[in-house]
Amino acid sequence: MQIDREREPKGRASSGRVEPFPIPNRVPVFPLPNVVFFPKTYLPLHIFEPRYRQMVADAAMGHRCIAMALLKEGWETDYYGNPAIYPTLCVGRIMSAQPLSDGRSNILLQGLERCDIQEEHFEKPYREATIQLTPQPSEERLAAGVRRALVELLSRYLQTREDNTAWQGFFRDDVSDDVLVNTLSTYLECTPLEKQFLLEAEGLVQRARRLNDLIQFMLHDQQGAGGWE
């Protein structure tokens, strides 16, 4: 058993603090081709495949933890088997589950910690993995200038987008650095592989730097390549 080092959000969701929560060493794994999950974020999921219905039922009766993994290229040929996944993933806990009349369900996961797969297990209809948590140091913070530069760059990128105002709440000073960076990593229109690159960063500062680089590339694409030869 491993212990999540954070605390449950109290009051503002932007605090990013979560109650100490036990994370088992072995967790069910939900692999998808287009989803990368980050700590301190929330992920709604619609569960309809029989094997994942069973996964959710088992998790809800047990430790309530599910790890989200990104499928590697070529997954299409073996989707209903056990195609390869990236070994760095994020474990979350089921915050709510809404069963539907036909056996499907809607669930909400809260991202807890990044982890690495030590061993995969295939005895059940769904995949499980023995994991090792690789949490971000709780004291790690962004330098004020780094955070300001990231927010200013993102503001430039969002100027022409219709959802610009929806992002403004994340720019408040009371939004913690890790919530800001992980939320941006989740919702920016990066490719799944780019998001996996962000998840694999060794700590908050490196993730913020990678995010800054990605936004600069996106901003360049948005503005066109005028002036380049």
C-alpha cells in the first residue's frame, strides 16, 4: 500500500489539496488511445465495455483506484486483447459513479499521483498493474517569472479562441502552480503523445518548461510561418 501525500480539496478546487488516500500497489488499468490523465485534475468517463464495467464494479467495491494509460501506436490490431501501453501513467480514485439502466455507467476520476508500471497482470477480464508512485515533490514551486511567462504566453495563444474567457479563472494567483500546469496540460489541444511527454516530465518545473515549448510551437502554427525561409 502506498499513501498519496496530498489532501482532499476543501473550499476552492484550485487549492489542489487532498486528504491522505491509500493507493494500492496493484491497480486496474484503463488504457485509451487519446487520453492522458494528470494529477490534480478530474476526468469524466463513460463506461460501456463489459470488461471495464467489471473493472469499475471491482474498484468501487475495493480501493476505488483506477490508473489511466495511453495506448501505444498499433493498438488497433489488438484492442480487445492487451495492446502495449506507455509505462508512465496516472492513478486516480473514483469520486462518483452513476450507474445506468443498461449496465453502463458514468464515473468521475480525481487524479492522485503519477506512477510507473513495475509489472502487468492479465488474470482478469481487464488489465492490472503493480505500480510504483513517482510523485512530484510537494515543496516544488515555479519561480514567479516562470509562471508569469507561461501565463502571458498562453494568453497570447488564447487571444483568437472563443473559449478565451473560460481560461481566465486558471490565471488567478490563488491557483496553485501544480493545478495550473496540470490543468493546462490536460485541456490544451496537444496530441496524446505530446501530453504523454508532459506527464513523463521529472517534476513540475520540467513539465512547465515542456508546456511552454509546446505552447510556443502551437502559437507559431496559429500565426503561420510568415517570415521564415
